[in-house]
Amino acid sequence: MAVLPLDERLNQIEKKISDISFRENKGLGNEVGYYIFDYNPREELTVRNHLEYLKDRINNGNKDFKIIEFDLFHLMVKVLEEEGYLEAFFDLEKENGFFEMAGNLVETLGLDETNELNLIISKIMAQDLTDSVIFLTGVGKCHPIIASHNILNNLHQVLDSVPVVLFYPGEYSGQDLKLFGTMDSHNYYRAFRLV
């Protein structure tokens, strides 16, 4: 996890994402602009509040870009509602328990590694992302159903025109993600630290 205090790191986000070279992915050695902002999970509410403030300030200000936030948990629920599956998954959990329900949910949403029809990615790509910076949030709320490295890897294959920032309640070593600071994912992901 980063060494600076959280409030200092949060206060650096606006300057970083407002920089035109950040939004045009310049200076990254031809890498796509995917970033991770890791933080102590105990600071979740502080991070959420700051992101709300930041979205309001930028989206209602005179900036030439907007922040589009995708809360992965809310996105998952929305997809299930639209597909007519939400109540069925509640019933499945009551009958067979959380882990069986979660396994079926991963398959239904196309979140398994072998599936090309990832409904979460499809929902993100259906939005007009022009002149935006994407914030991915809600990682802890949708664990263990949606794995953040899975979303990043799949999104990376179809979206390279705008920067993506994953707000991660845990630790990012620069190579792998450790959710809640205790759960080793053992999954490599290459992204830049936002701050």
C-alpha cells in the first residue's frame, strides 16, 4: 500500500486526472491507461465520499471531460434485474447456499475466464465513454462473485481509448492484488498506481 496518508492521496486525484496527457495515455510507453488506487478497506466511506465530491466537482464544473463511475455491485444487480434473474438468484441462495449461487451467478454473467460474453463488460461498453475517465468502484461489495483482475483483464481487451481507475480496498503491489489486505489473489495484473 502507498506510504502517503489517504487524504493526501485523495487530494492528488483531481490534478492527476485533469492532466491532458493522463487522459490521452501519453508517457506510458504505449501502455493503455489502466490505474489502481489502493487503500485500507477501513477507509471505504472516506474514499466513497471523496469520489462523490470529485464527480460532482468535475462533472458540474467547466472541465473538458467527465467522470463515469461504474459501481461493480450495482452494475451486477442492474444486469440481473434487466435479465429477469435477480429473484431466481435470491431463491437459489436460500435453497442451496451462497457458494452454489455465486458459482451459477459467475457463469450467468459470463465472468468465467472462458466466456466471451461478459455482461458486466457489455454494460460498460454500451455507455458513451467519450471524453471521460472511468472509475470502477464497489470491488469489496461484489466479492467473491466479481474478481477485479477479471474485469480489468476483460475490459483491457475492448477499451483502450479512455483511462480506467480501479478503486481497490486492499493492497496493490504493482503486480498483484491483495483484497482487504489479507486475501492473496495470486492473479497478476499490470496497471499503474494512480497516486
